[in-house]
Amino acid sequence: MPQEFRLILKHTDEPGYTPDIECYLHHGGYETLKKALAIQPRDLSDGKKMSAQEQIREDVKISGLRGRGGAGFSCGLKWSFVDRRSGKPIYLICNADESEPGTFKDRQIIHKDPHQLIEGMIISCFANDVHLAYIYIRGEMPEGAKLLNKALAEARAKNFLGKNILGSGYDLEIHVHRGAGAYICGEETGLIESLEGKRAYPRIKPPYFPAVLGLYMCPTIVNNVETLCAVKHIVAMGAVEYARLGTPNNTGTRIVSLSGHVKRPGYFEIEVGKVTIGQLINDPAFGGGLRDGRKLKAVIPGGSSAKVFKAGEKFKLKRKGPDGKDVEQEVDMLDLPYDFDSLIAAGSMSGSSAIIVMDDSTDIVEALANIAEFYAHESCGQCTPCREGSLWMSKALHRLTHGEGRKQDADYLVKIADNIPGGRTICAFGEACSWPVQSFVGKFKDEFVAKGVADEERRAKEGKGAVPMHGMKIAACPQH
Ligand SMILES: Cc1cc2nc3c(=O)[nH]c(=O)nc-3n(C[C@H](O)[C@H](O)[C@H](O)COP(=O)(O)O)c2cc1C
Ligand code: SF4
């Protein structure tokens, strides 16, 4: 029977566990920081020495840790791109914007165990020669910001932060910055602009790779809350031990946010790839199954941007056979291991590790209309394909869900969605707003066409003409 594996959330829901520093210290808190600061330079075979900082960075690489914010990029590799020769200060930003619909994992850490994040950040900052760091927290999480500020004050009072931390000679300050209340503030370069006091317009890459030209045009590391917590555990247990958790290339643990039509929605920490999507939905240790009498219709596996899976969908995945060679196997959607690579191989992604479950009571057109409205509202507007395309898709879906659909709307939607991503936009929001439309319409086309046909027939009976392609009237929608 698959079970949760609680590493980061080990203590969070224990009775009596509080976000206070005394409680954290009582549970071994900040011991890993002491361990990190005490690491001695290691002699290398070529006579050179490897500093404590280099050893931690190397360990993060060996651990195989992949970012938990969305893209699943190697954390060690990201750190290795940091320009350490520029002579400029290096900054670290913890991305606590957590705005991908369906995702509610980072806030559990912030609300219930803020010192774990702070310890992970101090170790990560030490490893990267950072002396000033920020926690960029979603604007709509005021309680989280309050808790973090209190925790930072407690850490300062115990000299885990500030000048000459624990007599090590290392100085670090961390500030909390409250976000500007927009989804795009979570995109790392938009976040940096916002932190600099400007509108969160994402920057174009190249040249603005944060590792080289980030905050105040200085080298900057942006990592997710959960990623930075994992660093603490890598140093505590050792990189090799950490890499034993999970599966090859998908190491460690991940906190999954499970929502929608399951009996037990919530957050669950698992070893990456050791639990399948079906187990997360149906097992009593996780979602506990669908509501009584209902059948599964669809699953969004990685936050609202991820391409939807249809119940019963099958995928061809490469697996290791008994002789160690790769063999192709047909796998049902429910049997996909919940990891980075399997979901990419199945044409979607684990993204922010947020699973949204939809049973057969779901109106799939309504569901997509809801998602599309979100993206149309959140586009920052810099790129024409994203700004106009996200709005056109939302308008077409609004019509379809308000009795003004057309038979050809399904094709119209896919045509727009196909022309937004693929290097036409500054940031990955272009993909994020197109993937739901491409996959929902691609996999449930009959439902979109049926709605359009029904609307056209009804309008014809009422003696009303066809809804024009443009100039759609959307009087009921306050946003458009
Ligand atoms: C539109 C958009 C929104 C994003 N929102 C978030 C977010 O809320 N939290 C987050 O950690 N990463 C978010 N990301 C990913 C960040 O840009 C960045 O890759 C991440 O913070 C890196 O951290 P990691 O390497 O630890 O995953 C978003 C990306 C895009 C394109
Ligand atoms: S893709 Fe969209 S959100 Fe990203 S910069 Fe362009 S307009 Fe803004």
C-alpha cells in the first residue's frame, strides 16, 4: 500500500507543533545550519581545496534535486549558472507567490513551519555567497507574511541571521516582500521586476537570465519554497541518501496538492514517482476515491496550465525491462507514476504538483471557460499573441457557456491556442494559457461541438441569426 513519505512536512501536522522558534529548536531545528557552517574545506587530488560552499553546491547537484516551482529544472545546475566573477552581489529570492490554480503546498510550509524555510534559505545563501535575500510572498497571503516576519525576527535574535552568524564570519539578511496580487508575479523575471518596485512585466531571455542579470541587474537565484526546504534535508541526510528517495532522475519527495471531486482533498508528501496518479486519487491514504456513484472524467495533473488527461487515456512509456534494457509499455493514465519525466512523456507535466480531479458531473466546456477567464485576466499584456489570444479564447468560451456558441468554435479555439506559444511570447505564460485549450478541446471536442450546434439550432428556431465571428456581445461579463 502506498503511503505518504513526510520529510518536509514531518512535523507540521503533529499535535502541539507550532511555528515558533522554540518548537522548531526542540525538534532539531537549525542543527543543519550549524552543520553547514562547520563544513571544512576538502582537499582535492589535484592539490586544490574545495570550500564548504562548493561542497554544498556539489551535494545539491548529486542529490538530483529538481525545482518544485513548475519547470522541474535541476537546482544544482541552476546554481552552477550563477555568475560568480562579475564582482556584483549575488541575490537569492524565494518564490513564495504560489498562484498556479490548484496549488496550495508552499503555504502549508509557510504557515506551519516557517523556520524550516528560513533554515533552508540560510544554507542555500551560504552555499552561494549571498548576503541579502528576499522572500517574495503572494500578496493575498497576509498571514503568511506576518508569520515569516515574526520567524525572521526570532532567527535574528538567536543570531541565525544577521552579522557573523553563530561566529562563522558569515553575514546574511532576509526580507519579506509582499507580492503585487497577480499570477505573473510568480514568473521569475516578472517577480524580479515587481521586487524592484515596477510592474511585473517578465523580461526577455536572453539576455535577462536571472543567474547573470537578475535583481538590480546582478546575479540572482530564484527558487521555490519547497526547493529551498529540500536543500536543508540534502545537507542534513547527505546527497546520496537524499537521492535514494524517489526514483532515478526524479529524486526526493514532493508535496502534492490534490483538489476537486475526491473524498479527501488535501496535501500529501510522497516520494517522487513511487505513487501513481490513480493511487493519489483513489487510495485511502490519499484522495480516498471519487464521490459516491461518480465516474472519473478528467484529471489536470500539474496545476491549471498542465495539459488535461482524459479518463481511460493510454500512453506508451519507456520502462526498464528485467534485462535493464528499455522496453515500451502501454500505461493507463491512472497508472502513470507521479513524477516529472513520466508526465512529460505522457504529453503533460507535473508542474506545481497540483492535481485537479473532475468526475462525470463536470461540464468540461464550463471548466475550460473558467480556466481561460483566469488566463485572460492575468496576461500582463506585453506580447500581442498572449494578450489578444488569451482574451479571444476566453470570449469564445464565454459565448459557448452563455448560449451563443457556434459549431466551429472548437476549431476556432484550437487555431488561436496553436498560434500563441512556441517562441512567440516573452514568457511561458503563452504556453500556460494555450495548453489547457489545446488539450481540453483536443480530447473532448465532441462536447464543445455539441454545445455550439445546440446553440445554433436554438437560435435558428428563435429566428436569430448566427453569432458573428467578431463583435461578440458579452454584456453579462463584467470583465470583458
Ligand atoms: C506564468 C508563470 C507563473 C509562475 N508562478 C510561479 C509561482 O507562483 N511559484 C513558483 O515557485 N514558481 C512559479 N513559476 C516558475 C518560476 O518562474 C521559476 O521557474 C521558479 O520559481 C524557479 O524555482 P524552482 O527552480 O525552485 O522550481 C511561474 C512561471 C510562470 C511562467
Ligand atoms: S507571454 Fe503573456 S504574460 Fe508573458 S510577457 Fe507575454 S503578455 Fe506577458
